[in-house]
Amino acid sequence: MKKVYVNEDWCLACHLCEYYCAAANSGAGSMIKAFAGGKKPIPRIKVEEGSGINFAVQCRHCDEPACVKGCITGALSVKDGVISCDESRCVGCYTCVMSCPYGCIVISEDSSVIQKCDLCLKNNNGEPACVKGCPNGAIVLEER
Amino acid sequence: MAINYYQPLYEVMRDRDRCIKCRACERQCANEVHSYDEECDVMISDSRQCVDCQRCVSICPTNALKIANNPNTFRQNSNWSQQIMTEVYKQAETGGVLLSAMGNPKEYPVYWDKILLNASQVTNPPIDPLREPMETKVFLGKKPKNVKFNKDGTINTDLPPTLELSTPIMFSAMSYGSISKNAHESLARAATELGIYYNTGEGGLHKDFYKYGPNTIVQVASGRFGVFRDYLEAGAAVEIKMGQGAKPGIGGHLPGAKILEDISKTRMIPMGTDAISPAPHHDIYSIEDLRQLVFSLKEATCYKKPVIVKIAAVHNVAAIASGIARSGADIIAIDGYRGGTGAAPTRIRDNVGIPIELALASVDQRLRDEGIRNEVSIVVAGSVRSSADVVKAIALGADAVYIGTAALLALGCHLCRSCQTGRCNWGIATQRPDLVKRLNPDIGYKRLVNLIHAWDHEIKEMMGGMGINSVEALRGNRLMLRGVGLTEKELEVLGIQHAGQ
Ligand code: SF4
Ligand code: SF4
Ligand code: SF4
Ligand code: SF4
């Protein structure tokens, strides 16, 4: 299965992936609209930086996902290797937030549910927005 | 300073309706133009520092930025232009020599744009390059005068060493130091994939790049940086740099601050020392001296590699080229006054040298007149901007061209001409690790390969239109060229007729 991988050699810590991610999943249709009026949609990817090394982190779509195992309502599930969240079932207990070893699960703006990377399968982006938007090929979607 | 004698050249314009305050521009501008004011939740810009490299414009996710010329003008004066006045103010402030980068930007004539190509009509029909074979392969080096036979009647194929190019384009000399390691890697990998050559420049060859040796031209310049046995052996050809189009008669100076560990090892000089290339080679004061160096290098490489001598196009270039052809060199590279550089005194860059088109035409003619054209190949450089320029250069007599600026453009350079500051926002003319990173060679080399493939297609199409099916047949074919808007003298030097003739 194709997964998103990051290459810290080329990450510039420009944080654009975060913005492309947030906009793609905001449902607003455009970057400007997503952030209009001071809105701050939350990205599902986070750039870690410092000491000259930067990289973006998002869900690793683990083979043995701790988040899915821990989910108390079955909101998180694995389908074709992609782990996604059924927000209608999430009760906002944050068990998964605490169990993800990579810290890749974020909390929605109104704190009611969790949000996570689902490789842009649910939005209309077609391919992961971070991969498409990264200016330096530091995030790739590939089979390994 | 309380009084700003001169004003910023550009104005950074941010469309606040579009800006989402992502701060990407702030993070990507090494000139620290953009900043975010948390208190007022607003992005602000300091246009004074902007060099118009277009990096922020290119990465802004909402297209919120425009860099415009500062509309502020000094009182109009055709003699004392704003630029000249600004330069006087700057020098009055600093007391220093003005430095610039990249090629001469002044409004001198561009002869490529005053030359038109021919096409076949009715007789000698055009050739469709997609249906019929079309050869862009060329060999650079000495060409034997006649065919020699062995005693048993077979052809003696013992030829002087040559360079084989899949298309008549090479990447010109840009040293590691003046450009980044990632830029070098992009050039080296592209040359290898394309079956052409890139040139180390005078900065030596980084140990990681020896593997690209078969597609590398190694340069020996007046500073002799990084020259030793393995270096000479690594390359496919050795180039002696006598001059550079951007700064004829001037040496080079890479400040000690840029001589970091890797560069110091590659150049074989201590870390932090200035790398000074003298203006002359201290052992070359005549063609005889040059001949000695040519043959020392041939001897050192067992006569297996062609030797290139590179000169700047200056006033008596034809006579100089004739001397070089007689010095034993296999290839002459001529660099026109529009050639690029990482740093040159502005006055030299803008006022010294001659156009490559004229230099090429007169050198080719002179070597033909003297019957020694086959002794050397001619490679021209100094602003070859498109495949049309390549075709015109070949028809004027060149065997191949060197491209430098066009290659850097493919890598992202936007010709802000601030290379000398070492803060290239595109990761090209810099050694700052965070900036070098911005040029990912995996992306860079593919863009170079695309560029040359595109040019190769266009060259074939233009040749096909003329009914010519190989670069060999186009070379020196000045009947395929006509001038427009040129004087008798210019046409005479170019050796072409005027359009309509
Ligand atoms: S967009 Fe690419 S380069 Fe920029 S922070 Fe994200 S991964 Fe790094
Ligand atoms: S990159 Fe564009 S959107 Fe982001 S802060 Fe700069 S101007 Fe605004
Ligand atoms: S120097 Fe380049 S990156 Fe900085 S503001 Fe000017 S154009 Fe943008
Ligand atoms: S190499 Fe970099 S600094 Fe030099 S002109 Fe190009 S963009 Fe500007």
C-alpha cells in the first residue's frame, strides 16, 4: 500500500503542508476561504523543527495501530491499510490521542471529536494535499 | 542612517484579502523582508531588503504577493539615470567597488534576436523530425584532415581524443563554492543522464561527484584549486580557464567566510582562507607558455583527454583563438560579455568584452581562412537563451554551446543577480545549509533533463524546417541565416546577408 513518507533532508520547515492539509480538510474549497475571517482550521500534519533538522509528521497508518486498538466506540478503523475515523461515532474521549506513539491525532476545533490524516481519501483533493503542496518533495506518497 | 539617499528598488505588495498569515514568506526569505507582528496579527514587509528573487511570490499559497518596481522616481534625467545616481550614492556611502552577479543586464544589442533562420519551400523539401532520422550527436575535438589507411587497406581509426555529446549543449563552468553542492549534483546527474557534460569550474571536484567523472569537464584555472592527479584523471576533458565573459581580465575572489569544511577540502585550501584566483595564470604570458600547460595536462592524462582552452570574448578574439588553435588545444571555448558570474565588479561586467555572436563569427572565419578550423572545435557561451540561439550559433560556426544561466533558471534561479550576497533564496548561489536544502537534486536534475530534451526537440524541428538532418550539416552554414536591422559592417562581421537578399 502507498503511504506518505517524509524526508527530513529536504524539509524546509516552511509549514506549507500544514496549511494545505488544513485547507483541504476544511471543506471550504479554497485556501483563502478556509482561513477567511481569522478562522484557523487545524491541520492533521505537524512540522517538527529545530537544530537544523525538520520533518513533517502525520499518521503512519501503522500495521498494528494502537489508536484503533484503544478506541472505545469503534470510531477508528482500518480499511485497505488506511486508518480513518468515523466522526459520527467518536465521543471525544481522546484515548487514541494518548495512545498514538507519534502524536498524530489532533482534536477538532470545538474539541468534540478527533481528527486524523486519512490520506485525503474523504476530501476532494484526490491525492494527499501535503504531498501535492510541498515545494521541495520532502513528503512523498509511495509504495515501500 | 537618518537620511536615505536612495530608495528601495522594489516594493513588496501584499494583498491583505488574500494573505492567510501562514508566514511561509517570512520563513523563506533569507533577506528577512517579511515578518509577522503578533500584537496586530498582521504580516509586514521591509521592502528595502528585497532583491526581487520571487521566492516568496512562488511559494505563497494564496498568491497574495507581488513584487513591483518602486514607483518612486528621482527627477527624470536621460543622462543621470536613477540607477547611476543610486550607484554614486552607494559608493559615497561605502567607498567600495560595486559588485554584481549574473550576466551583463545592459541594453546592448542581442544579435541572436537580429538573425533569422531559413526554411525550405518547394525545392529541397523540409524534413519531419518525427518521421525521419535527425542527428544531433556531435563530437568535440580535433578532426583529422584526411582519412589514413593501414598497410592492409583498413582505415586507421586512431583518432585524437574527442567528447561525444548527444546534443550540442553542455553546462558551463560553475564552481562548487560559487554554487551549492545540490546545484552541482543536479548538473552532474543531468549531464550523465543526457549524455552531455557539465563543468566543475575552478573549485575542484567534490569527492561525492567523482562517480560522474565520465560526464565531467574538470577545470584548471589560475588559482589551480583542487587540481591533482585524481582530479585530472576523473574528468572526460580538462579545461584551462584563461578568462570569463562576465569579467575578462579579472581574477576571482571567494571570501574566506564561504570556505567551509567541504569547500576547503575540495579546493585544497585551509578553512576560512580567501580563495583568490589571480587575474593571469602566473606561468602563462604567451601562446608558447599556454602550449606548455596544454601539453603538461595532456601528458598528465596520457593524451587520452581533449584539452579545452576557455577565453573571454574580447576585441582581438580571432587572433587569440588562432594562437590557441596552434597551441595544441583540442577545443576553444569562447565566453561572451553576457556570460554569468557569481560575483564581478559591476563596471567590469557591464563594460568589458564583446558580444559572443560577433566573436564566434570572426573566430570561425579566421580559423577557416587559416585552414586550421579542423584543428579545434569551437564551443560558445555567454547567454545562449533558447534552442533558437543554439541553432543560430551552430549556423554561425559553433560546434556546441555552453549554457550556464539557462541551466540555473531551470533550477529555480530568477535572476535577481544577488549571488554575491551568498543568500540565494533558491539554494543555488549559497553555502548556507538551510538555503542549500531548498534545491532538491532529485527535482533539479529532472528539470535540467526536461529543458535539454525540449531544446533538442526544437533544434530538430528547426533543422528539419531547413531541410537539414544533422548538426554536422548545419555547422557554419551561414546561408541559413539572414540579418534584420543590421548595418553593413555588422553583417560583414557576422558573415551573413541581410533579410531579403
Ligand atoms: S511543505 Fe514540505 S518542506 Fe514545507 S514543512 Fe511541509 S514537508 Fe517540510
Ligand atoms: S506566504 Fe502568502 S499567505 Fe502566507 S503569510 Fe506570506 S503573503 Fe501571507
Ligand atoms: S528577497 Fe525574494 S523572498 Fe524576499 S521579499 Fe524579495 S522577492 Fe520575496
Ligand atoms: S542564483 Fe540565486 S542569487 Fe543568483 S541570481 Fe539566481 S536566484 Fe538570485
